[in-house]
Amino acid sequence: MVESRVEIDPESTSRTIEAHPTIGIALGAGGAKGIAHISMLEALDELEIRPHRIAGSSIGAVIGAMYASGLSAEAIKAKIKELVVTKGRAIRDAFSQRKILKWIEIIEPGFRNSGLIRSESIMASLCEDRSCSDFEELQIPLAVIATDFGGGEQVVFDSGPLQPAVQASMALPGLFAPVTVNGRVLIDGGCVNPVPYDLLLDSCDIVIAVDINSGSSVEEGTVPGYFNNMFGSIQIMQQSIIARQILIRPPDIYIKLDLRGIRTLHFFKTEEIYEQAQPAKEELKKKLQARLA
């Protein structure tokens, strides 16, 4: 697997906004809130816009890989629905399904009130019926971000085997075990670059950054439990990183979703997430249409 930054070809990335602008979209980290990325991709599909490059971190890497493989936003929705254990489904019924039994791992004591999902299951489902074992087989160039645990530095995957890169990008501390690739111990990409739009700035005319890391999952004044404390602390750290990035060099279009009451493992709240993401979806469509006009 090649671990490098996205290679930029000066001849193919000249600024041609008036003619045929190249569009890049960065999908950020945020656990179950990442389901909202599908709504942002729906906006592109509805405008009949195909991005030229995608960059993703953590859950953004998973959704980005699925989209880059050629799946539409609607098709990704269908796959997510198949893979998620919903709150209303009896546990015994859920685990009677071979796919869920194979891939779902119990990671939260209160799992009966949460949806559980693993990056491996998504990637396995994705690769069942598509040729996407390597970055080179994707229909849209993709960059996936992970964090080198030993050096604390960003690792960018854009070639070689796809699944290990995505699993490393989603290795959220406290939730998934680190992933070792070429001797390097890697963890969640959101630890160093939650919304990696910076990888697209020099190769795309219009860069869209989708930040899903907003809104509290607990009421103000409420003392968070173990998981909310751990994941909430990570989100605060990520918000600080993003704020600094934007001050240094902002994207052309910045979409910050306001997702309330959604915790890291709330994958069973897909419909609620889609509903809350609707205003941001319309905002993206308007801003992108204005840019293209």
C-alpha cells in the first residue's frame, strides 16, 4: 500500500472555472452523523454533478469509498439500511441474519438502544458486487486519511489496497482497535484532519468541505456518561482543528451541519439524520449552483 499525499499534475489542474470547473468534496469524521454525508451526495446527484476528487476521514472515508466506487447516494442509502441494526428490530432477529452475525461486533454495553456498525461490514458489502479492492479500481479518485499513532502525523492513502486504508481511517480510539499497515500503527484520521478538504485545494477549482461535527448529543448541564465523555472530547478536539484550518485556508464551500441528539453509535437514527440534514443539503445545492452560474 502506498502512503503518500495526493499527487497533483499541474497540467491537469489548471484553473478553468468558467469552462469546466473541477469539483472536489471532502467528507468529514463524526461517527453516526456521517450518515448525513449521503444527503450531501444526493445534492450532487440531483444536480447531475460528478465530483472529480473525493477526500474522506473516518466515516467520511467509508461513505466516500462507496460513492467513488460508482454507487449513487440512493444506492448507498440502501446498503446502509441493510447493514444497520435498528432500534426496533429484535436482537435475536437481527443476529439471525448471516451478514450481521458475521460482521457486527458488540462494543457498547447499552447496545439494545444503539445501532451498531463496523467499517469492515460496509466495505465487505461494498466489495461483494463491485470491483473496488484497490484505489485504482475506483471511478473517482479518492484520498483516505489516517493517523500514525507513533508519530502523530497524517497518513494519506490514495493507491493500493482500499479496505485496510478505510479500516485504519475509521479506527476511532476506544471503539475500534488500531490497524497496522506496513509496520505503522494507524488510528482514526479525524485525530489529525477531521475534514480533509486541504488535499483538494490545489487540484480542484471548487472545493466543498462537509463538516458533520456539530451539535451536542447531551443536554446542557448534563454530566456525560463514559462513551459520551470520550467521544465528545474527541469531537471538541476535532472542532478546534477544523476552525484553525478554515482560518488558514478556507474551502470554496463550507457546509457545517447542525445535527442534534445524535451520538457516535446512533446508526439506528438514520431517518432522523436524513431529516436534520435536509437544510444543509439545500444549502449545498444553492451554493454550488451559484458558483457554477
